[in-house]
Amino acid sequence: MFECLMKQARDDFDLTEPSHQQSVTKLADDFIEAGNDEALSAVLQGAGVPLEAKMAGLLTKSKSWIRVNDKPVKLGIVFAMWGEQNRLKPKSSENPHGENSLITKLEQLDWVAHGSSIDWHLYAVDDGCPHGSGDIARQVAKGHPLGDRVSVISLADALPATDGPLRNLASADDSRKAGAIILGAMHAIEDGVDAVIYTDADSSVHLGQIGLLLKPYLEEGAPVVLGNRKHADSVLVKEGARWGIGIKVLRHMQRMIGDAVFSKGILDTQAAFKLYRSDVLKEIIADPTVYDFSFDTDWILAALKQGVSIEKVPFAFIDSAAESASITQGPMTTWETLLFGLEKQVRKYGFAVGDAAAMGEVLREEIADHHDLDKIINHLPAELENAGEDDYGNPELMSAEALRLWIRERLAL
């Protein structure tokens, strides 16, 4: 039965095509109808499995669990909008990258949670978008039958704030995603949700997968559950970043500075598919370290500081690269934010010790900004030439002081 369904599955997935969205959920429903989870798992782990079938397998696990779960939960799903004016609209000749993303999210959530004990609400937050993403989202929600399940919020309306989590954020222009995510979380917590999931504004994460996050939260009591695209059972389709060989240097620095995170096996820190129990999150966002897109590690470090357990789950991610803000701003600007944000965070939470502290000093003292990163990204020290995922951050491979000398030599040229 499963082999027959597999033969009909696609080996590609276009986020702009509604038919692809409908096809993958139809396949998941067919898998569920066929039953026999063990047989399905065996087939999906075989060779030559089409992409759509792998995605449907994860959706099947999510929806199958939600169907048998009898524990009620009130869930808030938060995402930030900046420059999303095209992806919020449907695909057309004038809008070739349109994903109809808000409606897609609504329909995915309705598909997976309909008739279940899961009560959900979307919080879409305009992060100071100059193209009116918030207004577009309001119009989209207004015209859809599930529109009452969406709250569209503008960060600019909440600023300046004299107290609370946003008190140190001067304006929406000073936020780089985190301000909006924090505001959305604040609204969700005020509305009495049990847990908050945050995702991206695009359709890269099929929200029919929320059961993957909810299972360890409800069954095992895990207060924090992180999606992990590096898991062997995950589906990851991502355009190759056009970074030079020096990306190994940046990853080595990142892993050493953030050893408190990466040594716990949390390797996919930036995945936009995470769940936080509301009481834990309320404490985390009470005093944010950053308001930029390095906030993922800020929240993880804060959770580790609280001493709460963190679980990781596989999920499917299809890159939505065409309209990505990170492409607009440039990869080294992205890495500047991630590295300096992480370094600031580990110092705040008391994790800047030993080699982590030493590499943090190298970053602060030797790298001024993304212009310096641009100068090293196409070069690589001999010590890191053969480095792989398991080697990054190992001071025995290349110490902080050795990297300091190499950076000085490169920047002096």
C-alpha cells in the first residue's frame, strides 16, 4: 500500500504552488488512512524516497499524534513580518514569488488540528515593514473564513515602552525580527496560551508539523522543544549559500564561543520552529539581550540558565530563498549579527569561561564588523582545512590565540 502511494509522490516541492501544498497533505492523509506506522517508517527510511513522501511522513507523525492526544492545550504561533509584501500574496505573473503565506499557515493549522484538543491562534507582527506587510496581512485575514484566528500586531504601536520586555527598544526601526517576536509572544502569553511556537513569515515550515513539537511538550513535560534540521530524519531543502572557504573559520568561532549551547547537541540554533512553555518564555523575554535575529541563541542560553530541559525533534524545512531578508542584507552582515550577538549573550548568562571567553575576546578585539569578515571569508588557515561538523569549536584543532594571529595576518594584507 505504502509503496503504491510512494510511486505517486513528487520529488520536488514549490512553496508558491497551492497544488503542492494540497498534494502533500493529501498524501499524509492517505498514509494515516493506510495505518501501520512501523511499515510506513520502514518504507520512508529506504532508498530513493521522493521528497514529498518524506515530508508527508513527518506530517503523518504530527497529525496521527494530535488525533490521539486528549490533553487540551492553548497554543500561540508567532511570526514576524518585514519585507513580506510579496510572499503574503498569491503567486502571479506580477508576483512570481508569492506564497499566499498567511492563508497557507491558516489552512495548514486547520488541517492538522481540526476536531482535536488543540486550540491555536496566530500572532502576525509587523516589524516596522516599510512595505506595509501588516496592512496586507490584515486584509488577507479579513477576507478569510479563519481570519478570526489571526491577530495582526504592529511593533511601532507598542513603542516606545517605559517598562516590560521592549523598554530598551527605541523604535521599530531598531528591531531586527526579535522585537516583533517578543511582542507577539507577549500578546500570546497575555491571552493565556500554554505554549508559544515561533516560526517564519514564509512557508518554509509546514505548520501541520506542530504535533512534532507538542508531543514531547505534552507527553514528557519538556518546557522547550527545538526543531532540528540536522537530525537524520529531517527533510532539508536549502539553496547552497555562496560563502567562501572561510565559513569554516566562522563556524569554528561560533561553536567555541557558544560551547554552552553546541556542546548540548543543539546544532541548529536558527531553525524557525521552536516551542517554549509560556511561564519559561515569560521569564526569558523579561530582559532580552538583543532585539535582532541572534535572539534564538539568547533564548536558548536563557533557558539553559534557568536549568530547564530542552528536547530536539526532526522536521521538514523547504528554503524560501527568493525573498529572504538575509540575502538582501548580505551573508557577512548576517554572520556579524550572529557572532557578536552570541558573544554578548554568553557573557550575560555567565557562560563565557575558558575557551569560550578566549574566543569571545578574539572576536571583540580583532573583528570590527562585517567588512572584516568579508576580508577573511575566502581564506582558510591550514588547521581548519580538513575540519568537519564534529571538529568546529575544538580548541585542540585551533586555539583562540592561533586564530587571533591568523586573523591579524589576513587583515594586515
